[in-house]
Amino acid sequence: MIQELIVLSCVALAASYLVWKYLPAALRTRAAARLSTLATRAGLGGAHAAALEKRLASVSRCGGCDGCATTKSCGSPLTANHAGARVIPLRAQ
């Protein structure tokens, strides 16, 4: 029984991380603000809650949807974050 609870908690944490990573930047920022508010209500200090909000709302370089809000070239293969990246063309048959 305890093994099932451990596996369930690992799967739940992995699923929540996956959702958080690929959440659009606007929703991720709002969710980080709400989590910071909950942390403050739970007794975590204001400085710690602000640091938590800043850390959670940070823009990830890999994954997530955050390029369209800051870049005018949305949809182009080379955005500002990937200026030196090598583009590999794929051919579908």
C-alpha cells in the first residue's frame, strides 16, 4: 500500500511539472502570483513569497509558450531566444 502511495505521488509530481512547464507564460505568471498569495497566507514570509513568485514566473528557455508575447516574429524558425540555432529541415513523405 505504501509503495502505491509513493508511486502515485511521483506520478502526480511529474504530471504537475509537465503541465507547469508547457503552460503559456501569461497563465504561468498568474498561477505563480496565486501560489505566492497562498504561501503568504500559510505563514511564509513576504520576502520568501516574493522570491517564490519570481522563481515560478520566470521564463523558461526550453518549452512553454512565451515567445509570441515578446517577439514580433512569432512562428518563424529563428526567434530571439534561438538566434544561433541550426535549423534542420524535415521532409514529410
